[in-house]
Amino acid sequence: MADDNIKLIDGVPFSWKTYLPIILVAGLGFLVDVYDVLLFAILRVPSLKDLGVSPADTLEVGVGLLNAQMVGLILGGIVWGAIGDRKGRKAALVGSILCYSIASILNSFITDVSMYGVLRFVTGFGLAGEVGAAMTIAAEVTPARYRTYGTAAVSLMGVLGSVLASIVGSAIQWRTAYFIAGVAGLALLCIRIKMNETALFEKAKSEGGLSRDGLMKLARPKKLLKVLRCVLVALPLFFVFGVLVTFAPEIMPNGAEASYLVAKIAAFYSIGEALGEAVCGVTSQLLRSRKKAILLFQVCALVLTIFTVRSTPDVYAFLCLPLGFFVGYWAIAITTTAEQFGTNVRSTVTTVVPNLMRACHIPINLTFAALVKTYGTNTAVISLGICSYVLAFISLFLMEETFARDLDFLES
């Protein structure tokens, strides 16, 4: 007897009974990922203070720790992406969350900055597999005409992680917060063990379409430029989060406790981004275009960035809500990344690109710290903001439109 829950969408069998659990599991990984990244931004100052770092050095030491995590994200993105294309999306998700969970638990026992740096690197290495594998799975299991909704749902779970981090980071002692994150990761690991592989990967595997030279394919100039465009199009989002949110105490000092200030701003930003991810997805569907939706959000984000950096402390925090809304196009940016590459390299690309996006924190942070010392905070923020938006606009203009593209193809 046929299963009444299975129907044909675009000629492909589809069942909500199997689809929703897959999206939920992928989304929970994204939640843990974003939770940890924002948690460090909130706990940076109190944790360094507890470790004996002077207030004058928290910016410089914090940049070093964040960069260590970003390096881990880059290397982890390559490793977990390759595993996802060779061994399967499930293997990448299981391995990455195990690595992250152990490192996060150990973060709660650190005694000095050097140990902190090593564990932030390992944490980043583990986290690297979460976003890409989650988005790859969402893109491959969702029917083409509704793909934006699938990836947006996963992204919304990630933004929920931001909200949780802003609450936990301001209410719980920093060591406990890291420990809770690690335990949550292990709980997710138990759920993932029962997860099935995606049909597109299984098809490519059975037909012998998988290759072991995915990175070599991506290293070709034409493919490399395509990857670079996918990375730079999201630069404003990471400028806003990496500078305007993370270093708010340095940009907008008002005498408040640093962790409270960042947590307050992060809460507004997270709520805005959550709404933005959902609305940008709907906008993309209505316009039937990835590029038009991203451009609309980028232009609005630019205007709000100008108002935010020129505002008073209270207004600064409030404006981070609409600003977060309009930089909330990350899900669409990653979706169009997944749509541009074949099944045999899709996991690698969709894992490497988001982590290269986040790794933009490294040049942004180093440049920010250097410019602050030489020209002051305002000049540093304005200069980095201009560069971020200009590069994003150029990259978007050069990108191809991928709305509703069939993903059943291999990269040659």
C-alpha cells in the first residue's frame, strides 16, 4: 500500500515525514555553531579579565583569539568539506560536532591565554563542518522551487543560537556557558547517528560520480573566482558582526559592563537577523531571484550602517536590530553558493565558503586594530565599512543567477 504522505514535487517523491526531521537536525547543528561564535564575542572581556589580562590588552588579545578560531574554521572547512564529498554529508556532521563538543567542554577548564587560543582553534576546526554540511543537506533534500525555504529554515535555527548565546552569555558564568555548549553538542551527536544520507549523494556515489580531487577542481582559476565572489558577497554581514557588535565596547564606550553591552547589542542584532533571514528568503521567492533580494538588503544595510556608527550608545544598540535584519541574507548567499556547484564538490564548497566568509574576520580584525592605534576608532570603522560594501556590491554584480536551478549535476 502506498504511503499517503509521499507525493511528487517537480517529478521527485517527497514526504514531509522524512523531510522535517532532516531539516531539524541540520538546523540544530547551525544553532550550536552560531551559539558558540557569538558566545565568545560576549564572553571575550569577562573571560580574559578572569584570566588576568589587563583591560588595555583585551582588544589585542581578543583579536588574537578570534583569529585563532578563524584559522581553525578555514582548515576545518577544507577537511570537513572533503569528508562530506567523499564519505557523505552525515559523516561530516557527526565528526565535526564531536570535535567541537570536546573542545568546548575543555574551554571551561582553561587556565591561561595560550590554552584559550589552542582550544579556540580546535573549536573553530570542529565548527567548520556545521554550516556547510547543514546547508548542503537543506539544499539537496528540498524541492527546487522551495529550496530557499529549506535553507532559510536551517539559517533561522542558527539565528536562534544567537539569541540563546546573548541570554546565556549575560546570565551565566563564562566557564559554565562553554561547558553547556559542549554538552549540547554531544546531545546533538546522539541524534545525528541515526540520520540518513541525502539521495543526491547516494545517487552520485552509486554512479561513480564522486571524485577525490574536488579541491583541485576548485583550484582552477575560473572556479576559484566563483568561490571568491561567493565569499565576498557576504562581507558586510561579517563586518557588522565582527566589528560593530563584537567590539561595541571599544566603539561605543558608555561606562556599562562590557559583557552586558555586547549582550544587549547582540540580542537586538540577533532578533533582526532572524527576521531578516526569513524575509530575505520570502523576498527571493517573490522576486524569483537570489541577486535582486541580496542587492535590496545590501543597499538598506549600507544606509543603516551609516546611521548606526554616528549614533549615541542607546540608539546604537537599537539600530543593531534593523541593521541585523538587512545583513540577514546569509542563508540566501549560502544557498546560491550551493546551487552554483555540482554534487561531487558541493559539500566542499558549501563548507569552505561560509568559513572563508567568517575568516574575513582575520583581515578585518587585524586592520581594525591597526587603524584604531593610528587613526582612531571612527576612522577604522568607516574605512572598513566602505571596503566591505564596495567589494560585496562588485561580487554580487559578477555572480550568476541560480534561482530554482536543478542540483542534479556533477562538476567536471
